[in-house]
Amino acid sequence: MENTARAKDVRFSYSDSDKYAVDGASLTIGEGEYVALLGANGSGKSTMAKLLDVLEMPNEGDITVFGIDTKDDDKFWDIRRNTGCVFQNPDNQIVGTTVEEDVAFGPENIGIPNPELSERVENALKYVGLFDKKERQTAKLSGGQKQKLAIAGVLAMSPKFLLLDEATAMLDPVSRDEFLALVEKLVRENKISVLTITHDMTEASRTDKVYIMEKGKITLEGAPQDVLNNVPEMLEAGLDSPIYSKLLWEIKNATGLNYSLEDAKTIRSALRFLGAHFTDAKIKAPSAKPKYDETLISVKNLSYAYDDKGPKALKNIDLDIKKGELLALVGRSGCGKTTLITHMNGIIRPQGEGKVEFHYGDTVLSTSKKKEIKQIRQKVGLVFQYPEYQLFEETVYKDIAYGPKKMGMKDDELDKAIRDAAKQVGLDDEVLEKSPFELSGGQQRRVALAGVIAMKPEVLVLDEPAAGLDSRGRREMFKTISELKKNGTTIVLVTHYMDEAYEHADRICTMKDGMIMGVSDPIKMFEDKDALREMEIRAPYLRRFLEIIAVRLGLDPVSKKNLLRAQSVKEAALLLGGVDA
Amino acid sequence: MLKDISIGRYYRANSVLHNLDPRCKAILFILYLVAIFLLKSPIAIGLLVVLTVILQILGKIPPKVMWNSAKPILPIIILIVVLNVLTLKSGDVIFSWWKITITEGGVKSALIMAVRLLMMILVTSIILTLTTTPLKLSEALEKLFAPLKVIKFPVHEMAMMMSIALRFIPTLIDETDKIMKAQVSRGADYDTGTIVSRLKGYVTVLVPLFVSSFRRADELATAMDARCYNGGEGRTKLHPLKLTGKDVAIFIALSLGAFLLVAVEKIDSIRSLF
């Protein structure tokens, strides 16, 4: 097999400093091969993509693509012409005002004449399924449609090599699956070689080969099942592993029961291993979860339309949020989650009959009353998606101070609130005097979160707090959230991911088309299979896996029920191992 | 919060004017502008009103849309009329009280001025903004200014900048909206307080907006590079502007209107000498 791209001992630095973004990395991508490059944020993987498309030049080492050296000034256009890139942010790679103009941009640049040009545009749009929207304004597309448009723009260049730089990071799971299906179709039918840079393990597990990058170096490479299931190594690299290998690893941590890499390679081998050790196990009931009864926020008969003629974004919503709980709001992009939470602190005020009320002791505050809104905003902290884009002050300290100051905090009280909030999100004291703009994206997000926590809200509403973070970032974010909850803060978590909701929530509220489909305890929610089908909800991976295990181990009904009450891999491991938490 | 801003105010329809080559429209616009500046006689102005109505019918633009594009400048027109009536003094005195004197000539020229200004706005809207998308207009300008490339004027780059700016306006409006909501959640208040404190408040929106615009610009540049953008040289176009016989015929017919206006004006002014 011929190689599409090969990098050998490549080093690259953005400035003249000794800090190398890529520090001696080598990789090969064969013709027609589908390869994943994984790594934590800042590991140098995006830089690697830029080097392969000759958008940057290596300081040391060689890169050849289609057999052409990237240093060859006469021929590097041939590389770019035959290589297509799709980047992370859908908005920042669209040039055209309308869909067809954007697809035409690339072929126009390389001078494809009409009628071939319009044929290429038509075919590319048909391939990704956007042909009926060809005259639409690009700004009006959804995130998933924008990424498909980006693929169409690349396809119109008829590339031989496709580079995806975290192209699915900002998509919801359904759009992500559609996007990946499209990419896999390209690999299969058009024999295009693909390098995908991603945090997503499911995506990586579907490739032919994976490379793991850490601090500019390639630390692991091989077939996905060999690399991804090596749990300790993956954690070390700031990544995650599939659920079955993680379960074996957690069992080992809990009970000391050793397993080999061979056991953790596939679901089948993991089940075989579990079968050998835990058949007919008696599983105890996990400790009871606390109950939350006191209503803190009540949403009553809330409907909302952004304009008179348009469809309703919310339809007759009734929802109680209980004091101290973590309530997860789950649903696809555009289902009304964000509109609902924007009502919770009165940024959007109820239309018509609807009401949003906050119960504080004996007093009831309502967002329908203008005078009470300021009080409500102090009590209900709202953190929108990608909150790092709202930072504006010269120092982190001043930025965190903005909210509490507006609420009237002063002097020592203010200083203490800022430092406490910073500590809660895991920011060091020395960071406080830095400019927020010199921090990494993950740290910026924590600053933005601290800015809301410092206002000491009773309720914290978080819209996709872990979006775009790598696995380590996600773990840390959820650790912070659990600690906030432990300290008594009520939390509303908006997420696309059922697994995330399942693991962390006391109750899950699912939404679709502006309506609430159901609110329930996560365990109960997935017991009624018919109801799930009706709501078009898929059970979390963990739950489906545990159901398979229960059958394989031949558990008695009580044990099975107990095992299915595990909400995390760790909990499942403790239950299987018979160890008390 | 910012959703009601509409840029360009393009009115979607399928009409003779909508389908006319944007280069023709740009030149027609200039012809009419010059003609309107030359008009003084009431007859010519009357003819201008008739021509504007004909253009409106050709462009299939409903009166309500016309009214909406005229509405914002009405206060200015009224102000100009009032100033003219009070300051211009010629002909018979109609009204006199204390220091205020209103003359027949003053009223007449104020009215002519007002109608002329109103027609200028309406003709601009009909020929350009209502019937031409901003993108088409930027393409027309690129073509019309192409000769300037000889003196190294970056015509293609200017047009590209204009179309990218147009592409990003909705994106940035969305982003501004998001940032404002986030800051309002943290207690910002953009609607009350003194002007100084409100302006200060906007720093909380402008700084993040600038920072993100630079990031967007940087990422867009990389994406354009990756899509082989290398300036205007050797580029082709998906929908190149094509001048048809029909375009030329409509252009000639409509420009005759402008010449007719000037001719009527001349004849009328010569006649008035006798």
C-alpha cells in the first residue's frame, strides 16, 4: 500500500522559543486508510494537521504528502489542492454568503471553469444532502448543517486526503453520527484517506489506526482496540477508554482482580472475563440515594415564541426544581433547552399565562415582576455555553469580581467571595493576577464559571459546561460540579449526552420540540422500554452494557435489579466486586 | 435583543429590476442621482414622481415596503422644509408675525427640495438596496472598478473584504446577543443609568466581541488558505455576471427616463426666461 502522508521526526515551534508544539513526532497514513490522532488539549495535534496541509512548515524533520516534500515550493500547491480540511468551529470556515457560493469557493480558487464548476457544486451538495438548501444563507444553517457544508466545500475540490480537525467537537450526538457516517461513506466509496483529530472515543474506535499524542510526541500507536483499551495509558494521556475496558480496570482497582490487555480488547472478551469470575454473583443493593422534596423554582404553564408567526420554542412547560438536587435537561439542539433556562433568571420573561417562580423561604419571587428580577439573578446563576467568550477584564481577579460587585458586595466580603470561587473551580492564586486572555481555553472556562459562583447563587444553571473540553477537562469539570452540589448548590445541567446525565443527575428531564417528554429518576426512567421508544430516547451505553452483563452472568432478578442501579462504571465495578463504596 | 436590525433591506421578488445586471443598476443609480440634482422646475419634479412610481411597479415593490424605507428620513426632510420656509425670502409675503416672515417663494422652493430629497431616497432604494443583494452589488463594483487594477488598486481584495463582512454580520449579531445575555446574568444593565455608565457597560460586550473577532479572522484565514485561496488571479466564478441583450435594452429604456428628466428641466428653464 502506498502512503498518502508520512511525517518523520517532525519538530515545530510557533515562536522562536524552545517550546515545541510538535516535538519529534512521526506518523504515516496509508492510501485509503482512516486514521485517528488523539490527544488532550494542547498536545500538538491540530498543529500536526496544519503541517500536513502545508499551512505551517516544520522546523526540523520531513513531511511528504502524495510523495511530495512539503518544503518543495513549486509543488506544495498540489498538496493543498488534493487535501481537504474541516475545522472545529463551523462558523469560522464558511466564506460564502449562500450555501452554493460557499461550496464553489474552493474550486473557484483553483480555476475550475463552468460548466464543470456548477456540476461539482451540485454533486457535492447532493452527496451531503444539502442540495435543496443551496440558495439558503449560510448563517441561517444549524451547526450540523454547517459542518456538512464544510465537507461539501472540500468534496467539490475532489480531494484524495481529508483532514478533520475536531470537526465533530461542537455538534450534538445525532449530528455527530450523521457527520461520521458521511466520512465513513467517503472512505469506503471514494477511497479517500482520512486523518481525524478528535477527543471522541467512539469516533476513534471506528478507525483503522490510532495515534496518541502527548506534549508534541506520539506516545502510542496501533489498532484502536489495542490502544484505546489500555486504560492507565489513556488516562495518563488525558483521554478516555471504552466502557468495557474501563469496567475491568475499575474492578481491578476495587478488588485487585487482575486482567490482561487481551481480556479488555473487545466487548466479547470483557464479557468472557466477567463470566469467568462473576457468574451467578449475588449483588447487594447500592446505598440509597438522597431524596429532594422542597421546591425551589417552579415553572408553570410556560410557552414562548421568538416571533409571532414562527413556531413555539416552548410549549406548556411545567417543571419543579427541587432544592439541593442536580436536574439534567437532555435533548437535541434546538429542542428548547436553552430557551427554557434563559427564563430561569428572567433574561427572557414569560409570555401570556406562563410563570417562573423562585421560592425563597416564605417569599415567592416571580420573573414576571420587574422589581424582583435583580434578586432572582443573584440567586440563580446562569452559565451559558462556551462562557469563556464573555471574559473582558484586565485580570482574572477583576473579571470574577464583576458579578458580585454588581450585586453590591464590597471589600473583604468581595475579596473572600472571589478567592473562594477561584478555589472551588481549581484556579491557583497566581492565576488571579494574570490576564484572562493568556490562559488556555479550559482555564478560561473555569474563570467564567468562578465569575458566576462568586455571586453565591442558590441555583447554578449550566449549559453544556463540558462542551469542547478533552476527557480530562470533562472529568475535572464534573468534579467541580459535584463539589458545588455537596456544598448545597442546586444544579440544573443542560446536556446532549444521556450518559453524562445518567451518571450525575438525581432526575432527568427530557425535552423534544419545545415540550417536556418526561421527568424522572434516571433508574426508573429506563425501566419502561415502551415509554422510551415512544419518547425516542436511547438508554445510556452504561445501562445497555449492564443489561448485557446481567444476562451473561445469569443474575437472579434481585441481583440484576441491583446491578442496574449503578449510575457510573465505578459504581458498577464496586457492586460486581461486592465492595462497599 | 438585536434581532430587529435588518441589513441591506433586500426585498425578495422576481421582477425586471431584480433580474437586471447589477452593473447596469449601479450606473442607472448614478444617472438618476445626477438628474435629480439638476431638477428645479415643478414640471420636471412632477415627471420624476411619475417615473419613480413606474420604477416601483417595475420592481414589484409594495407601497408598504416603500413607506418603510422612506420613514427613517422623514424627520430630516421636515427639518429641512421648516428651515427653508423660515430663511428663504422671495415673492409675496403670505404670513408675517413678530420676526417670522413666510414668503410664497420660500414655501415653493422648500416643497421642491423636500420632494426631490424624498424621490432621491426612494429611487436609491428601488434601483439599489431593495432589488439588489449586497453580494451582487459588491460583485458589480468589482467589475466596474476593474480598470483601476492598472494603478495597482486592490479591487478584488476590496470586493472580497466586503462580501466576507456581509457574511459575518449575522454571525456577529448573534454573538453580541449571546454575550449581552451572559453579562446581564452577571448583573449588567444596558438600559438604565447615565450615558457614561451605559457606555462603560458596553465595554463588557465590546472587549469579548473584539477578542472573538480576531480569533475568527485568524481561523477564517487558515480555512481560506486550506481551500487554496490565492488572491483574485486565475479565479473562476460559479455565477459570473453576464450582460444580456435584455439587460442592455432595459438599461437604455430606463436611462432615457433620466435624460428625459434633464431635457424637461432645460426646456422649462429656457421657457421661463421669456
